Amino acid sequence: LVRSRGLGDVYKRQARHLAEPLAHSSRLVRSIIRDRMAELRDANITVDPLLDVHAEFRNVLYAHPEAGGYPTRDFDALFSSAFAQTLAFGLLLVREGSGLPVDANAYNRMPAEHPLMRTALRVLTQNEILQDVGIGFTVLLDTVNSFAPAILTAPPGRPDPILYFYEDFLSVFDPEARERHGVYFTPIEVVRFMVGALDRATRDHLGLTGLRDRNLTILDPATGTGTFLLGVAERVREEAQTAGGAGRAELELRDLAGRMFGLELLVGPYAVAHYRLHHALRSPSLAAGTPPPPLPRLGVYLADTLAEPGAAAPAGRLGFVSAGITDERAAADRVKSQQPILAIIGNPPYRRLEEGENRTLVGDWMDGVWDDLKAPVRNAGKGGQLNTFPELSVAFWRWAIWKMFEADNAPQRGVIAMITNRKFLTGWPYAGLRQMMRQRFDRIEVIDLRGDIRRGPRAGIEADTGVFDIQVGTAITIAIADGSRAGQPAEVVYLDSWAEGLFARTPKLHWLTGGAATGHLPNAVPVNRGLLDDFRPRPFGNGEWPSIR
């Protein structure tokens, strides 16, 4: 354990040494663009190439920024940040994909599996735009060209440095991003446990051979920078290498690239996800200097998951960009409405919606779809408690259920593994969701990580902290539909971190690490309650007094 933890620290440092100079160069680009936007505003200039690109980002690429936690009151700041990140990771993607130095024409060498990234990079490197970026572009080119892409290659059986790369990048590029936009990284320990649980559930309940099974399709509906999909790729690579060496891993990663999908709302994280997944899925067995064979078009799309499938994309000023985004949205719609998905995994955004935010954050279509979660509460005479119902993670739960059971070609079976706000486990506002889950699934496993700091000490526990650096408590839920209950309500089991004597963040993460290989943690207790009831046992229902620690 000590040895592996030491190696993990080595790879973290290795990633940091590459991420930090890229972040500093990107900060320079961001500052230049922000200042140039201020100059244009102060001079009341309304016609300028940079303003055209700004409008394209605002109206097309970021048509719904509120749903990603980004306020619209200062879009220039968001635009400057997205411009710098998309440029940096677009250039890095070409550098790694081609093995050649990058320049102002780098978009021509963008790997074919990233068509929208090629278009975005083309927009940002137009001559008129580069005149505005000036020395910032030169510095960024020098930084990217100084990278030796092989440094980020993970040796067999070792952690992939790319797992840490973006977190290190953002800690320098925008250290306040977490507080301002709610950008919280899912800890790798959480990702690896959930990936292991997904692997185990598909083996034990779906009759598949786990994540390596060619019939298993996987989707992250809130991909962000791709961490969960990277975790899947990491596990597939390690198991394939163990089973058949690097050549076997190469074949299985290429197969995985064609059956793994993600949806991301914002172009900055989208660009990062494409870079990280390109890195993780490329051939691990090629000799230095050997150009890698092309991957399938990566199934990570720039799209609003909660928007109605088929909704028209807004048109922008730059025709070729609008054409690219139209193609991207059409492909995303096929994934959303037609592609059968057997496994859904992720960490969707969670926040309670304020009055009037349903339309901007959830959208009219989903606001209609999730109404069936409110009806059982009203019918039980508890409709007055629905004022706290609107919560973004609940919308993603309802979307995942729609995708698995109601969309075209829905498989009517599968596994959903998500970490979300733990509030839905109890209380009348979320009773409708719990009822639907009990009715649609056959087994529901809850790992309650607690960590509700905002509510103050509970049950005399003053030192409880969550696995995220936030004040909201979280829970991992594995929902399995395999037909085994023949229409009976799901079997629900509940595992409480407090019952395991775990209150601080680090012990909780070590606990999850201990269960990652098997995807299982012992000591869960059954929850034998009604359809609308909590996903936790009745207090003292097992006849035992709580342990006072």
C-alpha cells in the first residue's frame, strides 16, 4: 500500500509539472482576451472578429450556461476562460495526436475522431483572432511544443497521470473556480469504487463479462472533464493487459471507444475531456515515433442532456461553426433518443433550484417529464412539501430512468451508478423518486457518505466531513434492473459510513479504495419499507442502539 501510494504521488507530481506551465500560459491568453473585450466595450465597437467569436460562444456553444452553474451576468469572463482552455487543450490534442509541433494551422492535423474540436480550433486560430491574442499565442505554442507526450503515458499497472492533469491545471488557471461555479472534482477513490461497482453489477446481474464486454454500452450524462469515462478506460486497460498483454489492451480500448458515450454542456470541459480520453484510449503498445491508428469518433458530445431530443440548435454568425455544432447536436440526439444504453455512471450537478430556475436550469421538457415524481407526493396529501423538490440531481435521476426505460430502443434493463446529493434518500419531497426507483429497478444499493456540513452536528457527530470539498452530503447509489423481482418492489440495501465509524474525508476515501477491486463493501443492511418511504432503515429498526464514538 505504501509503495503504491508513493507511486501515485510520483505520477501526480509528473502531471503537475506539465499542467502548471500550460495553466500559466493559458492564464496569459485569458487575460489578453478579457482586456481586449473590455477595450471593445469601452469604445462601443460592435463589429469585430473577436466579437463574432464571442457571439458564437454565447449563442451556440454556451447557449445554456446556467445549467452548468455559470452565471450569465458576466459572460465576457466565461468567454475568456473558455477561449483559453479550448485553445490550450485543442493544441495539446493535436500535439499528442500527430506527434508533431503545433502552429497556427494545427487544426488541419486534428485527429478525425474530434470533428468539433477541429472546428473550434480553426475558429480560435483565424489570423484576425491571433492578432488579438498576440504574444499569448506564441507563449502557448512554446509551452505545448515543449511537452513530450510520452511523459504522460502510464506504464502497465501504474496510475494514469492524466487522471490528475486537469485538476492540477485548474488549480493554477482558476483556483477560485470551485467556489464560483461549483466545479468540484470527483475524487479518484470515488470514481474507482463506482467503476468497480458497475463492473461487478453488470457481471452479477446482466449476464455480461463486465466492462470489457463488447455488448455493454456506457454513458456519463454529465461528463465534465471525462473522469468517470477515464476510470472505465483505466480498469479495462489494466484487466486487458493482465489477461493478454499490451496488444490485447490496444484492441479492447479501441472497442471501448466505440461503445462509451458522454454528454457535456460546456465547451471548456468538453475540450479537456476529448484530450484526456484521446490520451487514455490511444494504443499503449506502439513504439516511440510510430503514429497511432485513428480511433473511432469519440462518443463525447457537446449537448444539453436535459434538453428535449431533437431541439433545434441556435444559429451563430460563423456559418462553418454552426454547421459543426448542428452535426454535433444531431449525433448527440441519436445517443440521447436512440442509442440503447445498459450502464449509466456519473456525478451530475446538484443544487436546489430557486423560484423561476426550473426553465433556465432544467428546461421545459424535463420540467414536464419529472412531474410524475410530484404526483405521488400530492396524492399522499403532502404536496405542500414540494417546495424543496426542485433539485438538479433529481432531474438527472429522472433523465437516467427515462433513458433506460422510456426512450426509443430503451433496453428496459441495466445499471445506473451515480453519486449525488444525499437529500433524496429521505423526506416527502423526494418520495415520488424513491417510489419510481423501487418500481423500475430490482435492486438498489445505497452507500451513504454523509457530510452534511451546512446542517451542523447531527446525532452528536461534530467531525463529519464529506468526500467532496463542499458542504452538501453525498451518497452513492447503484440501481440495478435485471427482471429478477418479477414486478415486485426493488430490494433496497443501505450502508452507512457512520455505522462503519467513518466521519472524516480521508478514512471514507480509504474505505472506498478498499472496495474498488471487487466493487463491493460489506455490512449493508436491508431496507424493508413502503414504496414512498425512505431509503434508510427505520431508526433503531435492527434492535440495536447507535454506537457513540
